[in-house]
Amino acid sequence: MGKQYVDFEIGKQKHIALVAHDGKKKEMVDWCDKNKDILKNHFLCGTGTTARLIAEKTGLPVRAYNSGPLGGDQQIGAKIVEGGIDFMIFLWDPLEAQPHDPDVKALLRIAVVYDIPVANNLATADFMLTSRYMNQTYSRKVLNFSAEVEERVRQMK
């Protein structure tokens, strides 16, 4: 049987995903503008309109994926699986139903599966950005899914 956990290291330069539903885009842009001196030292990406608005308002370079409803949430989820996202700020509107709600839930689920920090509100985003881990490496452990599947198959025999 293989190792139960796989270690991932988050480097000093973080890969930060920025996602915001329509009712939260202004909050996200304003937060990024307020924190651009910190954010400029990290790699930023985001879903469609959110990424474009942040780049236009703050001057920060933000790698844009598709809009959330057009697959952007899934693209960011794939980057998490590949180890390309270290943490995510995802401001979602709890008072507004989203037509792509299954994609949103899948993105949040994959963030938990891969043990990346997620802020769903500005208070948590502020705590994350001012954490001592923003300026140093951080090791996280993720369940070794290959070994877990092998063990389940072995138990079924």
C-alpha cells in the first residue's frame, strides 16, 4: 500500500484565484485595489469579467479564464487539481440563485479535497492576506487518492 498523504508545498509567491458573482464583483475589485501592494507580488487569475475588472481598476496582471457560467469555475477547479492554485478568494452571493450552481459547488468541493484555503467573504480574505503564511512557504497534506482507490479495490476482493 502506498503513502496515505501527498505533500504539497505552497511557495512564497502564491497562485491566487479570484472569483466573484455579479453582486460581489465591486467588493472584489475594491478589495483587490485596497490590497494591490500585497497582491502585486503574487500570480493572480480569475474568472472572465472579474479578472478583467480587477486588471482594469487596479493595474494588476490577472490571468482570465472563461466566465463562471461558461466553464471558468471548472477551469479554476482543474488548475487546483493540477497544483496551480494555492488559495482562492470566492465571493459568492448567498441571496442570489446562480444558474451554474452545480459548477460552484464542484469548485468549492475540489478546493476542500485539495486542501487549499478559501475565503468566501472579505473578512476571511483579509485574515488570509495578513497571515504569516503569505510571506513564507507552507506545506499541506492531501489524501493520496491513488492509494485510497487501490485500498478500496483491495478490500472489495
